[in-house]
Amino acid sequence: MSQPDSSLIQKRVEALRSWMKQRGLAAFVVPSTDAHASEYVPAHWASRAWISGFDGSAGTAVVTLDAAALWTDSRYFLAAAEQLEGTPFQLMKERVAGTPTIAQWLLQTLPPASKVGLDGWVNIGSEVSALAHDLAAGGMSLCVGEDPFAALWTDRPALPQRPVEVQPLEYAGEEMELKVGRLRTALSEAGADAMVVTALDEVAWLTNLRGTDVHCNPVFVAYAMVLPDALHLFIDTGKLTESVKSYLAARSVSLHAYTDLLPFLTSLPACRLLVPPSANARLGAAARSACFDIVEAASPIAAMKAVKNEAEVAGFRRAMLRDGVALVRFLRRLRPAVEAGGMTEMGVDRLLTSLRAEQPLFRDISFDTIAGYADHGAIVHYEATPETDRPLRPEGLLLLDSGAQYQDGTTDITRTLALGPTTAEERHVYTLVLKAHISLARLVFPSGSSGTQLDLAARRPLWQEGYNFGHGTGHGVGSYLNVHEGPHQIRMNWMPAPITAGMTVTNEPGLYLAGRFGVRIENILLAVPHLETEFGTFLRFETLTLCPIDTAPIERELLEPAELEWLNTYHRRVRNELLPLLDDEADRRWLIDATQPL
């Protein structure tokens, strides 16, 4: 989390306003997404961060001729408030009572008949349609036009040019041709003949290719076009080695320049084309102008990708073993380093990343490490910078959320660690979060339940005492792909996507007391069959993550016998699986001590 130069942000906003005046626009909308509706974007598309100074992964900036506002969710309320201080932007807290929507704010702020602009390449088509409808009801119009930052952002990074590689079949688990065949069957069932694949992780999964175009996400900038008898890939072909070109040629994949998608699309004969709701507005408009019979349905790839095959599950298990070894080695060193003095939040990140990098098949971290000490732990997506980097003291709590990209699996783990004596409040809150984590981990549920139905299991122990948290309880995790993966999620707001056997999902309840501390405990779970009854198939969760949960801050009398049994069983498994892989006697002793039964 970097602190922007507020005077520089003011100059950028004024430059955008001048650009707007030249085009008769009263406002301009800048989303966080790229042309592929990505959560994390290549630097080339980080326009919202550039114009506002807020660098979180979610948010929308809106600039009028005399006002500016930025909408983001509860994960970023504290961070956004800090980064927007001194800039023209007012923070709008999404899903908080009294916060207007973007359309409502524009209708309240602008004079009648105003024109609002946005770039159709980086705005999701379905959201553009909804915004246009809401503005039209108030007598305003939405202009889907050009990208102002092509002119204003003079040192804008170019689109990434990094090489693409083949994901070996031993890790992918299914040949590309079989995936494409399954997709064509799913398209036919949805009433479509063809599909434009827009999401970067879907392109990567479908083709069994990986890249490094996006920080921490092993994807590459490309589109795919699936026709009844052909597969076309739109990509900067300079990123393809001869071996990758041979791989694609052997599978009859036709290659095109990345910028040739729209001309290619408009040259196709009439067909029933599935355009996912996440497609950008320019792409959707081009498809409609080409007179296709548009099938508006979710991409079938998301649900296909979410269910991991045997090779992917085996890869997750191997990756968790290696990650667990790195984490044990890190945790054994942490307390002595803190007690010796000089360890900081950024130092935690450097040490843990270096130990992970020593593991076989390590490729990158899976997201920027969150190491928040004391009150920094209450900032949900806190990221230390040289300006905020805090020395750790042998007291209180450190919230550490981190993960790695191994070629056979992606990890995501949070541990809240007592660095020394803790307060009664810290211990109480820590234990409530642990109870919430265990409640979800122990859950048995009907196959096909939605994540919203499961969410109650984690929140009940917190609600009983008047606590809650604003972020989701769990998200899907890719197989050497994006650490945040859908369509399923476990969260309070309605998420209809079913959870079925073979899906990975995180279990990460938390509590955040602003100005004091934060607690989160997270493991990755795998949904597996549990039992069959006359009422159907029931699933349970297998915990994949292997790392001790700190027992020092536990308020022992709050844990019920079944919760203690779960914790002791989990620690016994962690000890049994990791101990044979540790060759340092000090690491072995630490693990044995850390997993002693309560």
C-alpha cells in the first residue's frame, strides 16, 4: 500500500477534466478492470490507480468537472481512506447504508441532460447496460467511447511481452482437446455454437498454457474463439516460443494478432454466439452489430475449471507439503528474530518468500504478502511499504496472509501469530475466529449447496457475540492459476453457484478492530464426498493446507470438546506429514512443540 503524491493526483484529475470538457462530458467512469474483466491487471491497465492513487484490487473512480469519488468494498475501507487523503476523491463505502450507487451519485451531482463517458474496452458490458439504464431514467446519457489515458498517461507501461509456456499434462491432468470438446458440449446445451473466451485464466486453463503477464497470476493477455470446428487464439505471437507454436499447431489452433479479434468476429458467418456477461462493452457491441444470435449466459469454463481433476488435486497436495515445510522453517525463525530486534513487516515478507523460493517448482508468490502487526492487522488488505514498515515487538499479534504459485498448485494461507504476551481482548477475539474457522471446516452439507448457505457456519460463533466481518469467508483457488477463482464463493451476499465435489475453497473468517488489531485464520479446503443417504449426496471438507495454528493466544475455556478434537487431529496430521520432510533438527523440534495437543 503506497501513499500517493496528492498534488500529482490533483494534476492528473485536472488533465482528465480538460479532456472531458473537449468532448462535452460531465463525468467519466474509471473501473479497476482491464479488457478481460480481471481482478488483478497488467500495469498498462491500472488507470484507476493512476488517476486516484488508490491501488487496491477493487474499486471504481468517477470524476466530474468539479467533484470526484471512489467506490470500494469493505476490504479496502481503511486502506482507501489513507490513500485518498488529500486527493480530490471522496471515499464511497459500497454496501454500507447511506452510500449511493454510482448512478445515484451522478444523478444527484450533475445537471440534467449531462453526458457521462467511459472506455468500452475496460468496462464490463452488463454493467455498462445497467448504468446506461439508470442514467437514462434520470434524463442523462452514457457515452461509450475512447480511452483518455492513451493520451494523458504519458509514461504508461506497454502491454506485457513475456513468454508463454505449456503447462505439462502431468499437472494439467487433461489434454486441451478434451477440454475443448467438453466446452463445445456445454455450449450446445446452452443453445450456442461458438463462444468468445475473454477471461485470462479461462484462456490459460482451456489451452493448458501459462504466462507471467499479470503480477502473481500465471496468465497471459489473449482471447480465444471457440467455433464448432476450430479454435482461434488472439495473442501477441512474439510471446510464443517455437515449442509453444508447435504445441498449438499440433492441436490445430489458429493464431492471430491480439488486436485482430474484432475484425475476425465481424467476418464470421451468422451463428449462435455465447458472449459471457463479463465481456467488455466494446466486444459485446461488436458481436451485436455483426448480427449474431447472442446467447447471454455465464461462461461454462468457470464451472468446469472449478472442479479439479485427479492430477490437479494431487498437485495441490504436493504443493501444500512444500509450502508447509517453508512455513515451518519460517515460523521457527520468526520469534527469535523478533526478540533479537530489527525484524519488520517487510522483513517478514522477504524471509518467508526466500524460504518458499527454495522449494521445488516454486514460480512466484500468489498475491502480495499481507504482514500487518498490531493495528495494521485491522487493515484487511494491508501491504507494508518503506513508509509504513513497522518493527515487530515481542508482544501482540501479527496477521500474516501469504501464498505461493508452484507449478503444480497454488497456496493461500493466513495465520495470526502471538509474538509475545497478548491482551485478554486479543485472546478472546482470536479464539472466536478459530471457532468460526473450525465450524466451517467440520461442516457436512448437501452437494450443490451454495456458498451463501454455508457461510452461516463460519459466522455464527461471531454473531453470537455481536461481531462480524465484511469480506467473504471463502473463494475458489486455481490450479497454478489465479488465487481468487469462481464461480463459487462462501459469503453473506447471495452467491448461487453450487459447491460440488472436487472444488477448492478457502476458509478465512476474520475480525478487525480498527486501531487495535486484526485476526484471520485461513486454510484451503477441498470438497469431497462424505455419505449417500435417501436424501442425496453429502459432502465434507478436507483441509489441504498444512501448517500449525498458533495455540498461544487461545482462550482454552471457549473451545468445545469437538473443536478441541478437530484442532488436535489437524495438528497431528500436520506433524505426521511434515516431520519426515524436515532435515533440520531445530525445525523438527519446533514443529513437534507447535503441534502438541491441547
